[in-house]
Amino acid sequence: MDLREGQRFVVLRDVEAYCFVGETPMLSELRRVTVRPGEILVVTFVSRSESSTVSMRPHRYEALEAEFVDADIRSKGGYSGYHLVINRVLIDERCRLLAE
């Protein structure tokens, strides 16, 4: 499936994702997280079409932040947020595109 920025998907089955946590302008942490059914994900960045992953932001970004990012990291002065990177195959298999 061709993906483009702004598309919205609803998660139908658990989706494993990589969560990039920005701790300072030069440092980020990578952790694995699970996005649960019912969550809505928005495509934020699509690299080359042959890339196996896509960057996404949960619609409920703030609500999921405490689940995906430890409180001590969120309280640091350099914390700049998080974003999810998900395998395209999982988007195809476990998510449904919402009407635009």
C-alpha cells in the first residue's frame, strides 16, 4: 500500500512499534512498545517507497505519552517528545485505513 503523510489508520490487533524518545537535541532513546487495538495512528513521515517502516503519531499522543515514555525522561529539560516507527507489513496486516 502506498502511504502518505496525514493518512489515518485504526489499529485492529496489537502492533509492535519502535518508540523514539527525544531526550536532548543530540540524544534519543529507542524502546519497543505495543499499540493496542482501537488506537488511531496518523502517518507523519514516509521515507523512500522501498523503506520497510513508516513514522506515525498516535491520535491520543498525550494520553499515551506516560505509557510510552518514563516520567523521569519526560521531566528532563531536553525532552522533545516521541514518535513511533512501525513496519509497513504490520500496518497492512493489523490496521485499517480510515476514510479521508
